[in-house]
Amino acid sequence: MKIKLIRKGHFYDIYAVTTDGECPFEDYLKKLENENPASFKALLTILARHADHGQIWDDQKSKPVKGTPGLLEFKTTQGARVPYFYLKGKRTILTHGFDKGAPTAPEYKKASDAMKEFEEG
């Protein structure tokens, strides 16, 4: 697994996980742009705010994932969910995205596995 720069910010640089040249977060973002433009715009706004101003403390936009220390998720009111974690050097790592209503356990496991891989490597 590698990471790809998504946005440089004054406070955090935001990266997305890539596997075999594929970027699940970017794929999800393209899907949102086509299928849910309001959520797409809201997510970009949340990411910009996070990059330029630091951690978001509003539970409606960002919150820790219960039962998985170190894993958080960005949320839009329109239903987008993007798990993330932090790495040293003020880097925020986005794992992938999914829609509200999807079974969360496998989505959080996927994100947790990615986080563990980066922590160990």
C-alpha cells in the first residue's frame, strides 16, 4: 500500500491510500460527483477545512469510529462516509469512501487493516 497526495493544507496534508495503482477514495469521489453532487461538494468543503484549519470537532462532520482506536470518519449530511487516520508529519490518510446505510463493520475493518499496515510498516 502507498499513499497519494490529495490536498496540501496549512495544517494537514491529506493523502489517500492506493493499492496496485488504484485509489479507492478517488473512485468514490468520482462516484459522488456524478451521483450525489451535494455530498461531493460538502465532502470537498470538509476536507479543505480540515487541511487548512486542523482537526474538526463537530461530530456531524468528523468523529472517531467506536471500537477502533485511531480511526475516524468524515461525514456529510447527504450520506458520504470516509474513514481516515493520522500519520506522523501532520498527514491525514483517507482509506476509501462509502454511503450511509452500507454495512459499517466491513468498511471499518477495511480502514482498520490499512491503518495497521501503515503503523507496522
